[in-house]
Amino acid sequence: MVGDTADTGDTADTGDTADTGDTGTLPPMPDFSLLDVNPTSPTSGQMVSLGSFQGKVSAWYFGHST
């Protein structure tokens, strides 16, 4: 971001050009939908997608177990 000073003195990002010209805007994410299998969720049993949470902060976790 413009005026970002959080990385001052940070050597872990040497050669990092990802912040160059950062405008604070990310490209849109591809849309997908998944079945909500959380029995305590208000949308349990329904298909949910990124569009279901448009304008809201959301976090997505993709777990896998064998």
C-alpha cells in the first residue's frame, strides 16, 4: 500500500516486487460454490459461494483428511 512502513528493515522480502505500485485493490477471485456441511451454520445444507458474502469479510478454510 502507499505509505506502507510495516516492511521497514524487513530482509525476508528481499527482491519482493509484489508491493510495487500497490493500490490496495485485489483482482476478483473466481467464483465457486460449496455445500455448507456445518450443522450449526444458518446455511447448513445449502450451496454457498463468494457471492453469498459480497460486501462482507469472510474467511475460507479448505481442509482435507484421509
